[in-house]
Amino acid sequence: MPATTWSRHHILSLADFTVTEYDTVLQTAASFREVLSRRTKKVPTLQGQVVANLFFEPSTRTRSSFEIAAKRLSADTLNFASSTSSITKGETILDTAKTYLAMGTDIMVIRHKQAGVPQAIAQEMDRLGVKVSVLNAGDGQHEHPSQGLLDLFTICSLLEPSHPRLELLKGKKIAIVGDILHSRVARSNIWSLTATDTELHLAAPPTLLPKLFADCGQDRPGKLFLHWNLESALEGADFVMTLRLQKERMTAHLLPSLREYHHLFGITRSKLQLCKSHVKVLHPGPVNRGVEISSDLMDDPEFSLIQNQVTSGVAVRMALLYLIGSGKIS
Amino acid sequence: MPATTWSRHHILSLADFTVTEYDTVLQTAASFREVLSRRTKKVPTLQGQVVANLFFEPSTRTRSSFEIAAKRLSADTLNFASSTSSITKGETILDTAKTYLAMGTDIMVIRHKQAGVPQAIAQEMDRLGVKVSVLNAGDGQHEHPSQGLLDLFTICSLLEPSHPRLELLKGKKIAIVGDILHSRVARSNIWSLTATDTELHLAAPPTLLPKLFADCGQDRPGKLFLHWNLESALEGADFVMTLRLQKERMTAHLLPSLREYHHLFGITRSKLQLCKSHVKVLHPGPVNRGVEISSDLMDDPEFSLIQNQVTSGVAVRMALLYLIGSGKIS
Amino acid sequence: MPATTWSRHHILSLADFTVTEYDTVLQTAASFREVLSRRTKKVPTLQGQVVANLFFEPSTRTRSSFEIAAKRLSADTLNFASSTSSITKGETILDTAKTYLAMGTDIMVIRHKQAGVPQAIAQEMDRLGVKVSVLNAGDGQHEHPSQGLLDLFTICSLLEPSHPRLELLKGKKIAIVGDILHSRVARSNIWSLTATDTELHLAAPPTLLPKLFADCGQDRPGKLFLHWNLESALEGADFVMTLRLQKERMTAHLLPSLREYHHLFGITRSKLQLCKSHVKVLHPGPVNRGVEISSDLMDDPEFSLIQNQVTSGVAVRMALLYLIGSGKIS
């Protein structure tokens, strides 16, 4: 592992991440990616520590990724899924968190459909003066920092595998396409991708991309551009990130039909002609094939980084657990 | 670990626990609490053993506590939750237990909404002449022995942290308040808290505390008192245990309203004035804030032992798994 | 472990298993059964590997058996249950599998209500050129190879515990009784039990045993016989395997009543008089007592191998994970 001066105790948002912090995460994740290529993909770093996955909103993909990351660091894991749980009967979320604290949890990975819950729990832990760390695994439409970091790691690792770092993004053009209004993934990515001199272009139908997004990141070195059509966002892009479209948006009258959405904003081989020739496509998953992205493009390793993102996810989450976990125990 | 002459193979009820057994559990739990304060909170005691959590009634809190205890003893754990399970389709509970036995389970931790199920399974295991141990994690309204023991450990540890033992309770006055009729926690606590010369006072509305409770523990050295009002139970008390109130009791016409219940039997700062000045409050959780106990009192570390109880739970369950587990393998 | 020349990468079906492969599984399982009798029932074989149980159809029994087998080989396990999962929202099954691949899964244990799903996933993995192995844990009404192998191991181990092998079945008469039409267990067993010179007799009501079953295994050395009554199948049998009866079959008008089914095809002590005196009875579980088999017979260790089957299941699944896992990592 790289020598590090990591001091952040919780990982709740990317809004105030520094360049040094981004680079430390990227470099630490690169070290763990190397561990994952060994025959025995396990290190004893967090032996005897407990990582509790408190998923008040169900998720298999993110929970499995954190679980595998924790196990590869030799931590013990506990899974809490509120749908199958009786713990919250009449109990507040803070009380549930305090129960897991009192059981000896060292790191809490928290997902909740309401924005701000991981922050509130972290605050309470700090108020109590305890050492437990909180990791936001997605809160409402607010943030999903580990997803933002794994997307960043995926891109930077492609640009320079042995030494991924933020400055590699300088001068690149990146497009984020889709349901930006409701996406916590987009919000975390806006922070990370505007942390250096990158051109970040957001594209969506007006119902999914209100003008106020122009305000995001206006104090950041990167430049943010809004588009209500796909074409101008794609032009000359190095990377295109598409977002998952919740089908519930249709019933809320925000979109006419999946077919029309795909026609206008779905990423296809022909639309990619507008981008740089080496363009790559990302998607946080799970993908609705033929909606956000055409099926053949998704499976084309020349363009799709979707599998890389999942693999990066484990390395990045190992890095995050390591950085906040080893800070805590040393 | 203390040298021990433990011979009990299953832990099903506290009704026939001896003073020596209580003291062995308390002293063993104290040793494990010391392990939990180390950097690596893990011991190899049960390595290669399988602890199966067979929860026919859903529970996250107790299941997580047993799971974390088992993992800290290096056991492998299996979780069975009947709500998400197809195993019981047409199969008897004894057959389900025998299936987990045949898979190589060493210790079965069993919760069931029907009283007597863990006992029936333990009997069947004995009849079969196998070494598997059964631990009752709550059966109907009958008993919840590990909760009774962790409450005892919490109180005795407060009185003398380095050497918790039953005789520390001599001469103390303890009140149990709330839905005693339906509470397996109360039943287990009545056994443990009357095992020495303690004054045990039960307080509840008449619908939740029938007179027959006076018969409980009448052959025990402790004295048992019944109150249909809170005040006389609290007077001069050293410890107050409140019980969780199932909201279903309202619909069964056993209580007028939550508000009135809180007014009459809820524990508040002002009502505690009746107790000794050093009084402490316990609750098995999860808590309905503002019903069984006022919200500010619950969060006041000067009075509330609720977080200590959760922490004690892990140490006590490690002790129980160790005592029945190491008996089995030696 | 025995020296082995195992080359099969996925275990999807027993249709093309060779005698050498059967014998390697049987002999490897016998070695692991020895491990399971030790005090520390654990070997480091698959340390650092990830076994993902992807159960798109719920199952506690088979999932627990695979989980315990994986843990005893020191693998890390991940459980995916589609009922509680959001991962498949709009995502194809192949995409879900590829996500677990990208997270670093080494072995996927897959159950799906649709026949052919594990095969499709295995094909996709091979197409991608990745090393991950797929193990079919039951696909629709097609196959359940690990169950077929554990039944085989149970029988051969009884005949010669120290050296179970296929040729021990030569000259034996085995009856499979019950809902053969809908049973993936029966299909896997038909392959394994006709792999040598065994007389295999199928018995069921005509609605549950169409004539086309006579075609199965017609190119195999064993002989296959169909019976629409129980008696002729049981006559002189060495082993009787009964199958689980899904109660849904009643509503589909395939059976008149459970009572009549038990009268005609349920295995009882008196019906066993037709068999050899040393006859043994098997059932894949969970059992409907008094339907497929009489309750007292099920509990009689002189006749019933049902618990042995469950124990064999862990040893056989350890063998399968070991054979495909160690092939992969060497």
C-alpha cells in the first residue's frame, strides 16, 4: 500500500474531496487491483474488524461489492436488509445504527432512500466520540461516492494503468447522459469529474435536467455544460457515461416512452461516431438493454467499460475500507 | 478463560440455572469483554465449527448479535430465516433441524414464535445421541435466556467490572416495568434476578400483569412483588428494566392508548426521582421512544444502560457459545 | 485428496459423465468425509476464492449445503437470492452473472426455475474466455447434478465405505418412485444410475411418468424399466428412491388426492417387504411425512438413508468445488 496521510474518517460525499484525496484513493485502489490478480486474493488488513452493511434500501449489486471487498481485507461482515428485518419496528434509524455500534461494528456501510441519513449517522457517531466510520453507499438522490470514485478509477486506470491520477483527466471531454435529475451517481460524478480541468457535459431531456444543474460545480476548475439534446454533448467526447433509467419515471409523466427515450438519448454505435474514435462508454448498472444503450454496444469490449467498472468497484471499495479502517485502528 | 466445570449441553431456560452456572457465565463473559477491547477482536476457539442461526421468527438484532459472537470465536455461521425460506414447505420443524444436524452443524441457535420449540429440538438431538447443542434465542412468550443473562451481566458488571457475580445483587431492589404478560424477556429475568436475595418488583397495568405471576419464583430466595401502579415499584429501586411494548396489544384492547400508557408506566426523569439516586435503566430494545421511556432519558448515559446491554450481549453470547461449544469438542 | 486428472470445468449435467469422472467424485468426496470427522472440519483449499450462490429460485437446503461446503474449503461466500434482490430489475440473467464475474467470483453455483440457465451462463463465460466455473444447483425440470452425485455417493458409500465406486452398483436393482415427470432429481439420477449395469425401475402414476421416459438412457449399459404401479418396481429392489411430491400437482389435476397417492405409491414398511431384506430408502427432501413415505419408516435408521444423504451432500459438494476450483487455480 502507498504511504498515506489519509485523515478523513467518514466518506459521505465527494463535494469537498481534495485532489490529494482523489489521488490517494486511486493509487490505493491500484495496489488492491494487483492483490486481486494474485492466486490468493486476500490480505489480512482488517482481520478482527466488523464491517456492517446497513442497507435500509435494498441493493444486491452494491452490497455484494462491499461484502466481497470487506472479505478480501479479512474483515467479518454483517448484512442488514431492512426489508427482511424487524429491527426497525418503531425504532429510529439512529437507534438502529447505535445498536450496531454497541455490538462492536467498526465500519458502517449505509444505504437509505432518504438523502442525508449516512451524514446524520456519522454526525451522531462523532457526537458520541466513537471511532466507528460511516461510508455512504447511496442516499436518496444525493450522493453515491464509492460509485463516483470507481467511475473515476475506471477512467484513470484506462489512461495510465500503473499510475491512475486525477490530472490524467485534464483536457478530456466527458459526457453524462440520462436521468441526471434523480441520479445520486450523477451528483457524485459531477464533483469528481470537475475536480480538475475537464469539460463535463450533461445531456438529458429538459424534464430530467433542470437549469439549476448549471450551478453545480461552478466554483470548480472544471467546466460544466448542459444540453437538452444528445448530439452536442457527444461531439468530441473521450468518455460517455449513461445513467440507469428508472422505469417509474414514465408513470410520473417525465418521459413519453422508453422507445422514444432510446431514440433520442440511447447510446448506439452510430451516435458514438460523433465522439473521439477512442471513446469509451460507462454505465453504473444494472442496464436496461436497448434503453440507455444498445445491446450490441454494451457487449463490445472496444467501447464498453461496464465490466471494468464492476471490477474497479471491488478495488475502490477495498481502498476506501482500508483508508478509513486503518486510520481507525492505528 | 476461567477454568470451568461447565456441564450443561443446551441453554434453553434459566429456570434451573445454578448460582455456579450464573457465575461461570458472568466470569466467562468478562473475559471475552476483554478480548473485544483488543485491536484484533477475534479468538480461534470455535474454528472449523458451524453455528447455525435458525430463526423461524424474524429478528435482526438478536441474530446479528449471535452472528458477530460466533464470528469472533472464528466459527462459520449459517443463517436460516423462515420468511425467505422454502425449506419448511411441508417439512416439520424437527426435520428442518435434523437436516442442519446432518449438514454438520455444531450449535443451533433457535428462535420460534411458539414456546417449547428449542426444547423439542434439543430433546430430539439427545434422543438421537448426537453432540449438537441447542441455544434458545427466544421461544414464544416463554423464555429468552441469553437476554436474561446479558441483563444480569450488564448489572453485575456495573457493580464490579472486574469480577461480576450473582451475589453482587444481594439486597438490591430491581423493578421490571411493562408488558410482563407477553414478555419472554421478563420470564427469563424473573429467574435470574430471584436467584439470590434480591427484591424483584413487577409493575404493569392489570391486563398485562395477571396475579398468577406471584407464583413465579416462589421457591426462590429472592422476593417477588406485584404492582398495578408504577410508583410503588420504583420507590428506592437500584435498577429499572422497562420492556418493549408491542403495538399489537392496543388492537387487542389490553391498553387504552400509547399516550396513556406512557403517562402511567413510561419511565421519565421525574419518575426516577422515586428511585435511588444512582438508579440505572435497562431496555431489551428496540425502543419505542416516548412510549416505554422518554427520549431524553434514553440518551442520558448517566441513567441509561441500553447501549451497555447490546455490548454485553455479544460478550455473553460468546461466553455461551464457548461454554457449550468447548464442552462439546473436548 | 486423490491424484486426479479432472478436466471438466463446469458441472451442468450428468448426461455425459464418464465412469472415471463418477469415480473421481466418489473418491474425492470420501476423502472430504474424512475431513468432516476431524475436530477442525476445515481445509485451506479454496482460501481467497469466492463462491457465489446465485439462487434465482429460492432454496435454503441446497444453498446452505453449498455454503457450508464452500466455507469448509475456506472459500469466501456470497449469497444472492432473487426474491430479495433488486439487481435483476430490467437486467438480463447473463448480465447479472457477468456482474458477479467482474466482481471476482471464481465459482458460480446457480439455481433457476428455467431449464438451461446454468448452461447458458457457462457458455457465455467460455465465450468470454474467463476461468470462472459454473455449477448447476438445479435448473427447472432438467437436472440437479450435485443431488444425483450425492445420492450415488450415499449408496456406494454404504456398499463399501472406504472405496465408493460406480462398479459397486453392478447387478443391483434400484427403484425411483414418484413424480418423475417434473423431477430434475430423477433426471440426474437416471443418468448416474444407468452408467453401469444396474437395473433401474421407475414407478409412478401414468400422469407423472409418460412413456417417453423409456427413451432415456437407452444408449447406456444399464437397463431402464417403467412401471405404472409400485409393486413390480419394488420387487427384489436393493434401493428405493422416493421423490418429493409438489402439492401443486393436485391442483393441476395430475393426482386425485394425497391420501390416494400415499395409498398407491407411498413407501411403507409393509410395501418394503417386496424388496430385498437389506433394502434402503432415499428421499431428496424436504419430505412430506405420510405422503411419499410413512413417518415411522422415515425415522427408522435400519431403512432410511435420508440423513446420510444430507451429510453426503456436504462432502460431495466439497468434492465438486475442489475439483473445478483446483483445476482453475493450478
